[in-house]
Amino acid sequence: MAAAVGVALDGARAAALLALRDLILHERRTAGLTAVADPSEFLEKHLVDSLSCIPVAAPQAGEALVDVGSGAGLPGLAVGVACPGVAVTCVEAVQRKAAFATRAAAALGVPARVVHARAEDLGQDPEYRERFDVAVARAVAPMPVLLELTLPLCRPGGRFVALKGPRADAEVEAARRALEVLGGEVEEVRRLRLPRSGAERRLVLVRKVRPGPEGFPRRAGVPERRPLS
Ligand SMILES: C[S@@+](CC[C@H](N)C(=O)[O-])C[C@H]1O[C@@H](n2cnc3c(N)ncnc32)[C@H](O)[C@@H]1O
């Protein structure tokens, strides 16, 4: 199924992704990870969907990628499995989810770093600010909010890929001011259908064209309460 979204996996990587699925399904209730309980539905809706960002984000070995609002580790850990040599960091605000993703990365042997934090705080921390070549985020926030959480983490010239549903065009339209303030330009909105259900997806590729202004991101919670619009 991964091939249908443009990702080639050898047997070992496909097996590692199935192991990730099984770990998430095993702990899905206790750690509050997902409502999807059916393994084949999970495979398409969560794993294949997560992998779909790879051809657009095109992370290269040696590059640093951050997954903002990673939850159980998606798409970050899936990218870590599929793209060896990419330094993956998963950022998650909820402790029990971050703890799960840490355990899952260790169990799978994915050398990903999981950080329990708010993206707004990392965006003002010199250890993380403008340190990543690529950012990705799936099911975290509307575009204007998401841009404030992710672009400050990208280096100038770096890129951000938002995994979105069919209303992405309207979200991009609503994000004009956020793009202007944060130094982003939309390069592409790629349309995609998931292979089994035919569900529509959009991958929004944003280039960071200049360094971000100092006051952004604002304090934790402010981007969501007062989105740039
Ligand atoms: C609906 S879940 C999606 C999780 C995962 N990306 C996925 O696709 O399965 C959204 C996650 O984003 C996290 N989140 C929301 N705002 C955040 C922020 N400002 N910093 C870090 N994590 C955040 C939430 O705690 C939640 O786990």
C-alpha cells in the first residue's frame, strides 16, 4: 500500500511499520492514542497516510526533521522507519503520548528523539529554533496556527509539509497573513487519494523564505487563542 503513495519499502521496513501499528493498537486505550481499532483501517488511515508526506517533504539522509504534535509518533516515527539517516525529532505536548512514542522508537530501533514540550516553547529555544531542515505535522491545528508552531523551527530555506484533508485550499487562503508574518510561501498543494478508501488528502508544501521575526512563536496557547489572520 505504501507504493500507492510513492514510497518504496523493503521487507524489514514494512515489518517495522507493522510492528509500530501493533504497538499503537496494543496501547491505544491506555495511552489514549487513537479511536481506530481495526488493523487494516489503521494501516491505511494512519500509516499509509503518514508515509504520504515523504515524496513531498523529500527528507534526505543527514537532514533534521521535526514532527510537531506527534501524538503516538505519527508521522515522525513512520518517516524515521522509511527514511534511514534522517534525524527525526517528535514534539508532543501530552506526557503519556510522548512517553509512548519514546518506548515505540526504542522498541523499533528508530533513532528518533522524542521531546515532551509545547512547540511554542521550542520555537523560542536556541537549541531548536530554526534548527530543522524539514517540519511535518498531521492533524494538529488549522493552518494559521500550525504555521506559527512549525515555521519558527525550520531554518531559512527549509520546508514544512502539512498533512491535510480536502479543505486545505481554504485553510491556505485563511493563512495568508500568517505566511507573510512568519516568512513562508506555499510552493505546492498536492492532491492525493488514499489507496483503499479513496479518502481525499492534501499535502501543503511551504518554503521558509526568510528568517522568522523574533516575537514568534508567541507564548504557549496564544497562537491557538489569537491565530494570525
Ligand atoms: C489529533 S493529535 C494528532 C497526533 C499525530 N500527529 C497523528 O497524526 O496521529 C494532535 C496532537 O498534537 C499535540 N499538540 C497540539 N498542540 C501542540 C503544541 N502546541 N505543541 C506540541 N504538541 C501539540 C496534541 O497533544 C495531540 O497529541
